[in-house]
Amino acid sequence: MGEGKKTIMVIDDTKPIRILLLKTFEKKYNVFLEDKGIEALQTLQEYEGKIGLIILDYEMPKLNGYQLLKLIR
């Protein structure tokens, strides 16, 4: 992670959206990309307290955005 940069996580199962958001934010922020809720949850636990913003898709297979949000909170 780049020094001095804040960190955000993009969780979306649609690759073009993940790439668009990465391109939008990567100059000013460290960006984690995840395409599945379970993997995102594991990354959030690993980097607890270091991710300042989560951009979360609502419709995803297996664990949707609402279910993931409930687990994060």
C-alpha cells in the first residue's frame, strides 16, 4: 500500500465496474478489488481498521451486498 494514501475497497461481481472504479480512484487511494462477498469479508478482517471506504454492489451471487453489509457491521 502506498504511504500516505487512504484505502478503499470495491466489491462488485462485474469486472468492468471494478476496473472503472480502480481507474477512477487509484491515483489518490490504495484500492482493493474483490468480486465475491466471502473473499471481501476475509480481506476486511485481514486489513481491519485500514480500509476507510467500501463501495459495495447490492446484487452479487451467494452473498449479496445487503448480507455482506450486515456481516461487516
